[in-house]
Amino acid sequence: MLQEFRDFAVKGNVMDMAVGIIIGGAFGKIVSSFVNDVLMPPIGMLLGGVDFTDLAITLKDAVGETAAVTLNYGNFIQSVVDFTIIAFAIFMMVKWINNLKKKEEAAPAAPPAPSKEEVLLTEIRDALRK
């Protein structure tokens, strides 16, 4: 059982998936920073200085030591924007990789040389025509 687990764990697909998950996490942080720090401030300014993460509906006001109960829909909007940008970036990357693969596949290979039998049959055919 230990040998089977080791074989599974060191397969190329498992290692590729692990690398993909790690890079995906880092890529997610980059995109989140891009959205939060670069993209959302101008959009918020266009909407009158609104910061999406601050948007909320108060369901119950704070009473004494009890905190207010809020529905933070701004965080949801921010998450949707993050997801959309990440999904589009991954789509563009996959599309670019697929185009590279198509170019490699589109390059026609040289036709194989005719076999000895084909050469001999061609010579016989040509001789019979004469």
C-alpha cells in the first residue's frame, strides 16, 4: 500500500497539479491586488467615491456592547469582480497555449519516402506505359 501511494504521489500529473495550485494561489493574490489597488479605485471614483467593500445593509443596529448585524454585499461584488478578472486572464492564457499547440500541429510533416515495393511497382508501371 505504501508503494502504491508513493507511485501515485510522484506521478507527473500529481506533481503538475501541485505546482499549478501553488502558482494559482500566487496568481490569485496578484489579481486580487490588481483589482483592489488598481482597478476598483477608479471605478469607485466614477460611481461617486464608492468603495465596494464598504457597501452593506444594516439589518440590526448596534445596541450597547452588541455589534450591528450587517449584510455586506460589497464584499460579494468585489469577489465577483475578482473572479471575472481571474477567469478572463486564465481564459486568455489557455487560448494562447492552444494557439501555440495548433501552430505546432499545423506544420505539415514531410511525406514518408515510398517503400521499396512502391518504387518497384512505379518502375514496372512506367515500363509498361512505354
